[in-house]
Amino acid sequence: MSASELSYANDHRVRALDRDEDWVSFDAKAMTLTYRMEDDDGLEEEIVLPARFEVCPTCSGKGAHVNPSIDAHGISREEFDEDPDFRDDYLSGAYDVACYGCGGKRVVPEVNDENLSEEGKAMLARVQARDEREARYRAQQRHEQAMGY
């Protein structure tokens, strides 16, 4: 795998596109996120937590970003100097795409952890622990792919 492929695979915009939402449903009217989890006995249960909108971390609330296929490897000054039309197109937004994180909405739903009950805090801690395990697993997969396993 080349360095540019590694940069592309690890680009935060690409990872936002590939990321499966950890929640299974979002109710905008009730402003709740529903998570599907396994309990200690391996039985599936749903956890419902309050939600709020946050500025999308992928596009910083712009709704769009440069297609990572264009610049995930980085763009040098020499590349801009060699092709002034490319530079102009790049800076004008010609290579922009709808944000991979929010789909152009500029915001994403997140858990509203303010004023959670003790039970709500415990449920959120379970969701966060699961998400951390999943993130470590995905990082390990990316590392193994980079090593050619």
C-alpha cells in the first residue's frame, strides 16, 4: 500500500464516510438517539438518550469539503505552480463535495449529556465503552491492512 493510500484511508473525511453510526435511530421531534446494545447475557436491548445538534466535526459546519481523492495525500506548492488552473479550481471549490459526515446538513446529532440522571449517565458510559472498543478494533484493522495482513 502506498503512502497516498494510507493517507487517504486515514483521512478524517474518508473515515466519516465509512463510519457506521453507533446509534440506530435519531428522532428529531423528540430529540433522542436510540442505541442497540447487548446486555451482559448477550440479549439485545435499546438505550434511548437525549440528543442535541452539534456543528459537524468533519466540515466544521460548512456542509462541504474538498473531495479527499484530490488532496488526502497533500498538495505541494510545486503542484499549484505547475498547474495554475488546478490551483484556481481547488481554491474556488470546484472539487468540493457534500460533507461525508453530515451529508451537507452542517450539524450532526450527538448525545446531550447535560442534566442526565444517574441511570442516564450509566447508560451513556456503556455506550461510550462500546464505542471505544469499536474504535480500537477499527484502528487495528487499518493497521493490519497497512501492514499487508
